[in-house]
Amino acid sequence: MSDSAHGSSAKAILYAFLANLGIAIAKSGAAIYTGSGSMLAEAIHSFADCGNQILLFIGLKQAEKPADEKHPLGYGKITYFWSFIVAILLFSMGGLFSVYEGWHKLHEPGELNQIWIALVVLAFGIVVESFSLLGALKEIKYMRQDKPFWEWFIHTRNAELVVILGEDTAAIIGLVLAFVFVAIAAVTGNPIYDAIGSICIGVILLLISVFIGWRIKSLIVGRSAEPELRELIDAIINKDDSIEKLLNTITIQFGADVLLAAKLKMRSGLSIEEAVKQINELEVEIKQQVPTVKWCFIEPDFED
């Protein structure tokens, strides 16, 4: 990731925040008026998503802080922390509350009023969330370039876009489920279906939040750079005439930046001064061709 990656993430977060804020207000009014549990679950979900997007934006801004004595490698990984917090909030405030609300309504069903209002708001929400999802997919397309979507999704280190994509997908699935179950409740006159819809929404949110948390976990622990970037670095080192053999390379992703450590065998006959000069030139070459490599530590050796 680079500055363009931060820009893409910020745009996707903005799209999602504006969509969720408008929908949350509309859902809340409809939930109060109709007494729909599915609508209330959706309203809480949307307000939780608004808070999540604020946390993601805070993470982006904090990641831009310069390195200091206590954090010599900067604050890039803080984006992973906030993304993990978002997954927890999506699990608790979104998923668990929806299941609880549905379970409560299942045992104490209430009368539904003017269900058509809930259906109109849900249909409006589907349209708005679709635009938010399209905005996220647009930024993802800019990031992945010619790379297939699924390959990008598996290998990307951009936690913010993964979270936004998960949230938008969960939102649309939840809205569609709410619309279907509220419509069934309206046709049958049985509010039990509304309660079932709330439980289904909660289960979807729980599954997606667990997936997001699992996806972010490896980044928090410390994950290497993306495969094509590692291949490019190895290719740059291997084509250097002063290098006899590349012994090993290690990369670690720090938010938008990458740390590179390499051990290599220099060509025999080089003096210490010449070897140092060649290594310095190699580091400059790597950073020019791979701008995301912010730290580069190269060690000459005879064996790994």
C-alpha cells in the first residue's frame, strides 16, 4: 500500500459512512413507528457501522504519525488494531444484538404497524448500500489494477478495504433478509417471521465479523508483503552483478509500508568498501522500484 492506498481506503470509508448514517436515521424512525424487530436490528447495525467507519478513519490518520523513539518503525500497524476492534463491534453490537432482539420478539411478538413504511425504508436502504458497495468496489479495482478480484481479496494487506467490503456486503444481505421476512410477516399477518428475520440478520453479521477478525489476525501478528512484491524484490536482487547468491529475504507489512531484511552472498574479490557501495546502491534501486519498501536491511554473508 502507498499514499494512493490510503486515499482509496479513505474514500471507501466516506462512502460507507454517509450511506450508513442516512440509512440508520431512516431505519430508526421506521422501527419506532412500525415496531419491527428486523428494522430495529438493522437500525442498530447501521449505527454500529457508522461508529466503525469513524474508528477506521481514526486508524488511517494515526498510521500517518512519524516514527519516534518508542516506535522506530512508525505506527502503520495501528490500522490493523482498529480494524480488529471494528470486527469485535460488528460481532457484539450488530450480530449479538440482532439475535437477542429476534429471540425476544420470537417469544413476545408484538403487533406490527404500517409495515409498508418498513418495506419502503428497507428498499431505500438496499439502493443506498448498493451505491456504497459500488464505491468500495471502485476503489478496490483501482488498487488491484489487472489482478483478479479473488486473488486480490486473498492476498491484500489493506485491512480497511477488507473491512469496508465485509460491512457493505453484510449490510446488503441483512437488508434483503429484512425486506423478505418483513414482507412475509405483512402477507401472513404473523409477526414471528419478523423475529426470524432479525435472528437471520444477526447470524450473518456474526459470521462476517468472525471472518473479518480472522482475516486481520495474521496482519496483527506480522504478515509478509504481498507475493508479487516479494517476487519483484527477489528479481531486483538476483539481477545485480555484484550478488553471487540471494540467501534469504524477509518482508513484514507495517500498514502502508514494508520492512525488508535480506541476506546475500557477495561476488568474491570485492573489497569491504566496494561491497558496502554495491549494497547501498542496491537498497536505493529496491526503494525506487518498490516505493512501499520503507526500511531495507541487507546483510552480506556466506551462508543462510
